[in-house]
Amino acid sequence: MSDIGKQRIKPLRTNYGHIERRIGDKPATRYQEATYDVQSEIGFHYKPVYDSGRDLYDVNLTKIVMKDWYSFMDPRQYFYTPYVTARSLQQEVMDKNHTMIDKQNLMATVPEELKQQVRNVVIPLRHVEYAANMNNQYIADKCFGASIAGVAAYNGFDHIAMSQYISKLALMLDDNEELTLLAAKEAWVNDEQWQPLRRVVEDIWVIDDWFETMVAQNIVLDGLLNPLIFGRFIADITGKGGLPISMLVSFMGDWYTETIRWTNQLVKVTVKESDANKDLLCGWVEKWLIRVEEALQPLAQTAFGPEGTKHLEDVKQELLDRLAKQGMKI
């Protein structure tokens, strides 16, 4: 008799039928199993009363046309488990940073002038981050294909996290008093500096085409704002005694480096599909670049003084260069 422990039993199937039709008769990754063809396509019981000409999940909710909406797959291969695991580890780092700064009273080492600059530049952005969550959840609701719905939903969660990190920073600036939070809200609603950006944020809320929302929020607004403030501005104040503040917002820089991996891939896949897609994306990027750049000018001046315009131009060029590598030249 042969040793049963050495026997190899070939499974009747190596993956699910709908996965096999895409990748062949070979084992699938957990990400593929959790993503491919999850989108509902048939069997809808009714059309939405607010838009009776289209289905609940409809490819016509955007002008972008794809033969297969699963042409795009997240290069990070995030589904629920790896996403939560990754963010949990990052949360542990942020918690340790907060604990150390609080325990060692490191915020007291930051010059008061620098604290005030952070109050003026960073804290009102908690409202921008919250709005970014709303935009991404709109994309997740209206888009077609689980691969895009997944990255949009997770991106929304990340923006909520960043809004909360900014709120925690505000509280630590004032020994857990709400003075900075209240002042930031007042500035966001009434301060002239913030009204152009507030107007852009609210206009993105009401875009109908979810892919244009994707372009305006995740490619243009994030592509200019994050490297300008959480890249260049935070790097600048770190060298002036603002290291504790840098530690409290370190997630933002790490998040942006990770996020551009999937936005780059999304642009590359969409542009490659057709010239019509490419023209649409270029038009949307041009439209929102003009608006966002103009809206960020006052913030850039507050953050960097006379050098603000130069810093904004630099991050804009970095964005354009990145898009050009994906086949979209503006």
C-alpha cells in the first residue's frame, strides 16, 4: 500500500466558473475571487424613480466607455482583509506617535508662530477631507465594476481618517480645547482665503458623471493639494521646529504615495481603451486643473508667502508629468 500522506489529489475545479472564464484553469488570488464580476448586471426589480431611464447599476452613468470594466484592477490588490490589515498597522504607528508626543509634551517645543501657521493652513482642510469622502462614496455608489467601487470606497474611508487626524492635531495644539477646531470651521465658512477652494469642493459634489468626479477629486484636487501641503509645507515646517506636527500627519504622505499607484493605473487603462476616452479625460483634467489651481493660490500664498505660486506650479507640473507617463498629455 502507498503512503496516503504522499498522495496528491487533484481537485475537480481550481476556481469558480466566472473566474476561470477570465484567467483560465488555474488558482485565483483572493483579490480576484473577491473582485471579478461581483457587479450585478441582471435581475433588477425596478428602475430608480429619480432616473427612470437608467438602471440602478448602469454603464451609461458615465460618458467613459469600456468593453470590460474589469480591465482595471487595483495594483495593491486590496479587498477588505488586506486593506483593513494595512490600515490597522498604520493606525498603530499613528497612535504611538500621538502617545509619545503627548507623554513627552513635545508640542510645547513647537514655536507658537509655527503653530499658528498650521492653524491657518492645515486645520480647515479637515472639511476638504470630509468632502473627499463624500465624493468617493458617490463614485462607489454610481460606478460600474467592483474593482473601481472598491478603490473608491476605501479611498473615502482614508479621507475620513485624514479628517480625523487633522482634528486630533487641532486638539493637541490647544491642550484638548476646541478653540482651533471652531476657528477653522469659521474660517472655512467665512474667510475669504478659503472660499475659492470651498466653491470647488462643493461644485465637485454636484457633478453627475461619476468618472468626472473621480478625475476632479482623486486625480486633480488630491494631486495638487496633498503634495503641496502634506508634502512641501510639512517638510518646510519640520526643519523649523515642527517635527511633532509632521509626525501627527505622516499618514497623509504615505497614503498619497500609495494612492497614486491605482490612479495611475486607472488613467492608463482608460486612455488605452479608446481615443474618445482619452479626449474626455484630457478635457476633464484641463477643466479642473484651471479651477483647482486658482482655488489653491490663496492657500499656497498663506503657506509659503511669495514662493507659494512657484510651489503650486511645481506640484502641477509633477502631476502633468505623471499623467503623461500614463498616456495622457495635457
